[in-house]
Amino acid sequence: MTGYDISPARAACIPERSADDPSTESAARVANQYIADGGRAPPVVVKIGGAKAVDPEGAVGDIAALVDDGRDVIVVHGGSTAVDETLERMGIEPTYIETPGGVTGRFTDEETIEVFEMVMAGKLNTELTTLFRNAGVDALGLSGVDGGLLTGPRKSAVRVLEDGKKKIKRGDHSGKITDVNTALLDSLLADGYTPVVSVPMQGENKDGSVTPVNADADRSAAAIAGALGGELIMLTDVSGIYADPDDPETLINSASTPEELEAVKTAAEGFMTKKVMAATEALVGGSPAVYVADANSDAPVTDALSGTGTTIHRSVLDEDGREEAQ
């Protein structure tokens, strides 16, 4: 396992970036040139959103074509909408909280994590894996618990903001990913499999035992992309990140400097806030570029790699590969 370190096999696959070049060139173009020069491109990690407005069919066919061309792909999927619908059918009200930092997230109690296991790792993962297999992809479904794929400490208590006051809410079943089993992914990819990954992750309790816990799907994909040194594509139901969240005409095409990253952060609202957070984590972890793009185009992954959405380059970080303090 590795704590966001790039595995040696993958590190050798990432081309060096010239100090004089701020990486404004498409990472996909660099990767393709690397292949032409006799090397092997880093993998592509594709996160497919779970919103009702996201149709995975186009992504499935596009990924099948990439895999057929020899590109390593890992798929990570969400599904919070399906989880909420299942909870409501069971008469359970989904609970969302706001952190003191202003980020909205799910509170995952004992009943909710059981539904996550059933819906995410069971129904949705099986359905998506089946779509890929019908498209000719040798897909293999995994949860973050399988093989200790995604591991980190369980958070049983979270800080929340209620009525303007900071409080502690206990009984949570969530976690922060600190380790990715890159050896497992490398082995599967080397054997020709395309991993299809979902939460839950493997949460570590203070007594040394482990338990399934929830983790954000965008950040799960970011952890995998960073650990493998892979490009991260986050497919969603909009064309990318907009300077004005209500105006698609204000699409931010790319960010290549720390100042441009700050502009992206300022523009992000609602669900997009977590995507920008995940993008930054992926880049700090070792990803060369992150793309936020429309899931519903005919070839969403290829389109994203070609720069049709928002591309965030690793050059938004400082010289040590960290996010600059503002």
C-alpha cells in the first residue's frame, strides 16, 4: 500500500515537466507523445457521477475504446441519489450536515452505511460492471474494502455547524482515505482487467479492527489518481466549472497557475466545491492533470482529454508539488 505515494512502476511512466513549461499543454498530448516515444502513458481514472442527469452509456463506450487502444483505465462511480431514494423508501430521512468550513456533506449513521453497502457496492457497482462487460471490457467490480483498496481512519464524530454554532455530532461512519493499495490495482491492470470501484472504504477503528465506512466518491477517485500518478477525469451533469455558476457561457477552460486555481475555487459552488477540493488532492498526490467535464456527450472521456471541459494542470501547485498558501 501507499499513502498517496506514486508506485515506482507508475512513477517511471510520468514524463518530466520542463521548468520553463508551466504545463499548459494538454496532459493527454504529453501522454500520447510519451507512448510514441516508446513509453507507457499513465492510467486514466474516470469518476462517473451518480446524479440522475448523468447517463453512463457514452462513458462506457468511450472507455471501452480507450481500453481497446491499450490505455489503462480505472473507473470510480458515485450514487448518492440512489442511496437517498433507497433510504426514503425505507422511511429513513437522509441527513446532510455543514462543516465549519462551509462544505456540505452526508452524515452516515449506522442505518445509512448499511444502505451504502447494499446500493453502492451491491446494486450500482454490479450494474455498471455489467455495462462494461457488455461493451467488451474485462471489468472487475471492487469496493474500497476489497483487498484493502481504500483505507484510512474512521471518523465516528464530526464537527458541524448548526444554527451558526460549532458542534460535535457523534455516530458517524465515514473516513478519510490515507492509503491506496496500488499493488492491487497495478496487478489487475497488468492482467488486463478494468477496475470499477465504489465506496465503502475500509475504515480503521482505534482498537485496530476495520469496518466499512463512507467516503466521498470524487475524493476516492482523487486518491486513486494521485497514488497511481494518473490523469483524473470527473464526469458530471455540467460542461465544467463556470465562473458564474448559473451561466454555461462562462466556462473556465483551464487553470495553469496558482492564481487561476484560486479563481476556480472562488467560482465553485455547491457540489462543485468538493470536485475542486478533490482535483487539488489528486494533483498534490501526483496526478499530472484533472479534467471536469460533461458526462453526457457522445465521447465524454475523449472529449475531456481533448480539453472540452475544465482542465486543471499540476502547475497550479508550487515548486514542491503543494498547494500554495493564500
